[in-house]
Amino acid sequence: MTKSRILILLMTALALATGCSDDEATTTIPPAVPSDDQLLAGPESGKQFVRWNSVGLERVHASGATVEGWCYPAQETNLEILLMAGYSVPVGATPGDSLHCSLTVADTTYSQTDFLPEGITWNDSVIYWCDTSCVHIPPGSSAADICFYWYNPASGEFKQITTAVVETHWVAKTLHFSRYILGQKRSAN
């Protein structure tokens, strides 16, 4: 029996043992790389989501693409991927006593990051950011023409987020964790 056949049998046995069903396979979590529909529903016609450049990719690979830590209400928590992307949880923002949070680069092509646990809501705004030196800015655009979008699994759309350029970072605020991606700003918000 070949190794691939044994692997298929083991995976089938594991799926049966854990009670996987077709219902569990239908999920609203976006794929790692945006689908064609998501790209078309992106910023707008003529605009695009931006991609990591070689600096960003080097930092992704060097960090293992994820950072984890505990968010505490009694102190500020900072998580970052080698100064590329990160967030800061201010005192009082945590909804519980403590929470295990993580930041993951969801996509090694487009500048997507996941702030987890997905869907968690915060009492105060959490600041998140990305280093402007880590993405390809489209020709004719500047850092000021780029903003964050968040993926809304309920509607399947990316929603534009108010984003500031602070020194060498795009900075935004959120009250919930989700998937975020950088893209060119829409003509009208």
C-alpha cells in the first residue's frame, strides 16, 4: 500500500472519528488568498488590494507568520510581527480578565492579516497598524492613498476603514477582531 493511500485512509478515519459533516465544511471564513469575487468586490473598479513586497515577505518568513500573547486589562499589550504589522490593546479594552490573542499573516501574496480570536469585541478601540515599507504601493499612488479594509463574513464584502499614515505606518482602530487587508482608497466613502 502506498504512503499516499495510507494517508487518505488515515484522514478518512480521522474525519469519521471526529464527526465531520458537510455542514461543517460550509464556512464564511475567507480563503488565504482573496477569491476572484472578493477581489472584484474589493476597493472598486480601477483600484486594487496591495501585495507584500520582498521586505514584507522576508519578515513573514522570519517570524513564522504569527505572534501570540495574552491581553490583560491591567496593562497595555503589544503584539507585532517583526515591526511589520501589529496591534496595541490599551488598558481597559479587554472584555474579560485575560484573553489569548494572536496576529497572523493570512496571506503571503496580498497584505492580509488576521487578528484573533476572530469576532471578539472590545470595550475600547484597539489600535492596529502595518509598516508602509512592507507592501507594493501601486504606481501613481502614495501611502496616503492606501487604507485598511476588513472582511465581513456575513456579507462577504470588504469594508473600508478610516486609516491614518503615522510616520511609516498605516494606523487604524477597531472594536472587533477580524481579517484586514490594505488596498487603495475608494473614490467616495
